[in-house]
Amino acid sequence: MSDNQKVTTPHKAGFVNIVGKPNVGKSTLMNQMIGEKLSIISSKAQTTRHRIMGILNGDDFQIVYSDTPGIMQPAYELHKAMMDFVHTSIEDADVILLVTDMFDSPSVEEIVKPLKKATAKIILLINKIDLVAPEKVEEQKQFWQETLKDQLEIAEILPVSALQGTNTAQIFDLIIKYLPEHPAYYDKEAITDKPERFFAAEMIREQIFVNYTKEIPYCCEVIITSFKDEPTILKIRAEILVERPTQKGILIGHQGEKLKKVGIEARKNMEKFFGKKVFLEQYVKVEPDWRNKKNLLDRLGYQ
């Protein structure tokens, strides 16, 4: 066969957006699918607040994954902004990965309602199958088949374990199957659409979720006020917002020990992520009711 007669494989590209209730493993799944830790993970619900894109490139494909906040009933302006990210991700998706898990007992209407107008192919993933017996997996699969058959058009149902990587190869095959032919949307070397300072803030916020309980993780927001990338060191200054002075005291801890621990663990993760030494300064600021201040939320990137 001559060069002119060679068959070329069509290039596929599109947006694969991950949606579902809080704490079902959406962030773990995206990190698994792209092979990079871009979304922070904790055992607490509502850890993800933004729409975070992770880009997987191949010679003949580009998959733009989006991790999104969990579907919920908003209690603050912050939650409304988070749900706006979810609605946008449903509207612009080529493929939707709807994630549930083996322990999820959701209001079906709460899941179905935002997906009613979706035009993308929907793949339902039942996560955390590594934690239950095989017969329970089959029961859950049948439950979703019966529950959604008259409410949503589901292209595929696949039991998975995002943590263990079980059946993630099949997810990839299904995505390629349904992805449209299209040139790459982003540079083929790109792995995300977010700037470096975004991930620095997220690594601090992750440690707040890991090290504190009750309302503290939810009342905090992290702002990177200075990000200086020097040849041998990255100098980062972070400001942590809380809503009340009592929360500030809890966050800092006795003689600053609690906040120091957050900084040490966050810095370790930053050095691994950025590949160089990091000098991190952290300050805590009281900003009353920041979760309900729309103008402030806009400045913080909740748009």
C-alpha cells in the first residue's frame, strides 16, 4: 500500500464530565482515569467545590475529564455556585459518567432532575464494588436498571472500583466508543486547564479536610496571595478564610500547632506535585459569612 493509500484513524475528542451525589468517589475516579492526582480527596462530603478538568491525550484521542461538586440542595450562595458548575458540565458534555456507589441511597429525583435535559450519552457507574459481595453488586445493578428505565436514557451500566481500578479499562473503552470525531481542544501536552496556584490552594484545603472535623472544613477557603517560582524554590503565601474568630482559634490550634501540621503536610504534597522545594506561609483571616457573599465568591473563582 502506498503512503497515499494508508488508512488513518479518525481523531476523537470531547468532554467527559463526572457527576453524582457527594462522596461517591468522583474525584478518585478522575484521578484514576488520568493517572494524576488533580482532585483532592477526603472521606468528607462536598470536598470538591470547583469544576476541575483533567486531560488525557493519545495519538488519536483527547479526553477532557471534568470532576464536579456533588449534586445537592444549596444552603449557601457557595453551594449555588457549585451547582452551577454541575449544570454547566451537564450542558457541554459529550459523555456523562453518572457515579453512584454501593452504599448510596439517594433521592432519585435529585439525581435525575439535573440530567433531564442532557443530550450526552450517560454511562452509569456503580462504585466501591470492592467493599461488598458480588451478589450485592448484581442487586444494585438491577435496582438502577429498574429505577431509571422510565426516567433517563442510560447507555451503559458498569460496576467499578475507582480506588482499586477495577473495570476502569472498560470505562475508557466505552468513552472512546461514544466520543465524537473532533480535533483536540487543548494542547496535547496539557493535563489540566487550572493554573498552578489553584492546585497549591487545593492542597492546603485538602489538609484542612483531613485534619479537622465538624464545620471547620466547610467554613474555610484558601486564597494564594503570592506565588513566586524561583529557580530552586517555590515561595507561596496563602490566606485561609474563616467565618468566625472561634473558627480561627480552632484552625490555628494551641501555639499554632494545628495550622503548622496542615502546612507541613500541604508542603510535602506541593513539593511532590511541583517537583521542587516549597516555602509556604499561611495566614488566617476572619471574613464573616463569606459563603453567602456573591461578589466575594465571584472573585474567588466561583463563577
